[in-house]
Amino acid sequence: MIFYSTTAPGLEDVAAEELKELGCRIKEERKGKGRVFFEAEIEDIPKLNCFSRCSERIVLLLGRFKVEKLEDVYKAVKSIDFSFIKPEQSFAIRANRVGEHGFTSIDIAREAGQAVIDRYKEDFGVRLRVNLDEPDVIIRCDLVDDDFVVGVDTTGDEALHKRNYRIYQHPAPLNPTIASSLVRLSGWSHNYSLLDPMCGSGTILIEAGMIAKNIPVCKFRENYAYKKLFKLPEPEWEEKDVELKLYGMEKFKKHVEGARKIAEYVGIPVTYIQGDARKLDEYFDSIDFIVTNPPYGLRIARKGIIEDLYSKFLESASKVLEKKLVMITAEKNIARHYAEKFFEIKEERNVMYGGLNCSVFVLE
């Protein structure tokens, strides 16, 4: 069976590598488009939803088409066999559109929905019910430029980044799928120390700990769309007993306290410090890996403050870092200027995150 996963544009290769480790056969990475197509079995669906840390959702592909006009959407969807939907089940279309088109995602949803209803009525004489709020079956219709993919969402309206462990709400939390991707890009493993010097509520450290301890993302979540479609055994897993050297630093006391609550809730041992990321050498003699999501200008009024933070942070990091530093930021020019001053830039990649064109830097 062919599936596709969605991820942050720019991180497709990271998601693909993880899917390979889960036993999938990669067919295509749509670089910069946030899609990875792969082969897997129906029986793999629970495992993929439980252990895909770098993907947003797992979709079973029903069809892939070239679409130029809105009429093409109706024709494409109507050509699909929807016999897997039971007559008593409801459905909803979730449409997404990226690129230049003469129609909207709402138009796509309307045409696709009518096509499903018409095809099912022709085949079985039954008009399927539409339920936009709590559908039994979610059909994804994603149009990227002229590439139109239709599939059954096995994850649900809540994407996989909804880990449900955030018992403390930080005002600007990092998406956990991005956090996991950054950890993977760093090459960190549990044998080494890891620091996030601007940790917020600790998402990067929690994700790193869950990877190391083999804690699935489904530990704190039960509602997945596939459970209404398939009767499949849940994946077995065993938490690993590993020693972790995870350190988080945060300027504000309330965030430190919130991060501690989350770490305790998940069961990840993290040492949190209230401190200044511009003075890392005052807190640490050495750190193997640093992975962080520093503040951007959108969250801080004056550019001068950003420049001071980035320059002093990177300078102090250069004094304690043993291996690699990975950071994501929308402040590309400032970050690049000081990264080149204190490190060797091993990689810079564009990543779309939260509507912002960000850069991920890998430094040594």
C-alpha cells in the first residue's frame, strides 16, 4: 500500500529517514513541499502513528492526479472506489491548497465532497452523511501546484504534533515534530549531554528524552482516526532504562517551573536552570550537543536585543561545545553572521515553520 506523510517543508529527508527506520520503503520525497510518499502495510498504521515523531500525519493514498481546473478535482475524486466506507458512517473532506490556482481550498472541499457522495450513491444506492465536526472517515485532498493527492487520514484532525503532554502552556511553544527533527539532525544520542539554553517549556529536551527512552508519541493520546476504520492491534513497546544528561536553561522562572512539571509528567529526567544563554561558560565547563529555538524578532521588539542575544549566545556556546549545535530561527542573516564568526556552518536549510521562512543551522 502507498501512504504519504506530511511534515514541515524542508524537513522531508528527516521524516523519510525515520520512516525507513520504522520499516517503510520510501517512494518519493517532495522536497520543499512537506510530503513523503512511502510503501507500508495496513497493519503498520498503529506503529506509524505511535512512533512517527517527525511527521504531522499519516495518510493512506487513494489516488494521485494532475489537476489544473476545479472540474478536474470532481473527476479525480469520483474515479476513486470508496467501498471501504460503511453506509452508516459519516465522512468529511479536509482540503489543503498550495500554489497559484483560480479556486480555493473551500472550492476543492465542496467539489470533492460532492464527488464522494455521487460515486457512493451510484455504487451502493446510499447517500453518505457529511459530518464536518466528528466524521467517522476523514478524506484528505491536498493540492500542491498541479499535484493532487487524495487519501484517508489515519491520524485525525489532531496532527501528530499534538502529543498531549503539555500540562504547562508556554506562550510560544515549539512544534514537537520540529523539535524531534532538530534532535535527529544533531546526531545526538543518550550517551552524550544535550543542552537547550533557551528551552521555553522544554519541548526539545522532552522529545530527545522520549526518543532515547523509546516512549511513543501515543502514550498520552488515544484518539486516532484509524481506530474508526480498521481493527488493528496496537504496537507493543517497552520503555528503555537509559541514563540521560539533559539540561535546559530558561530566563524566566515561571517557564522553568512549567518545564519541570512537563518533564515530571512525561517521566524524563531533565536538569533545569534559570539562567542567561549569553553566558553559558558560567554554567557549564563543556556540553556535547546544543539544540535550540532562540527567540525571533517577531517576539522581541528591538533588533538590537536579538543581535546582542545571538552574538553572545554563539560566542559563549563556542567556549563549551564539544560536538554540534543545531538551531532554528527566522533571523537568518544575524544567525549566519555570528555562526560564521564562531563556528563552521556544516549545513543551512530552509524550513517553513508557523508561516515563517526559517533557517536550520548545523554548526561545529
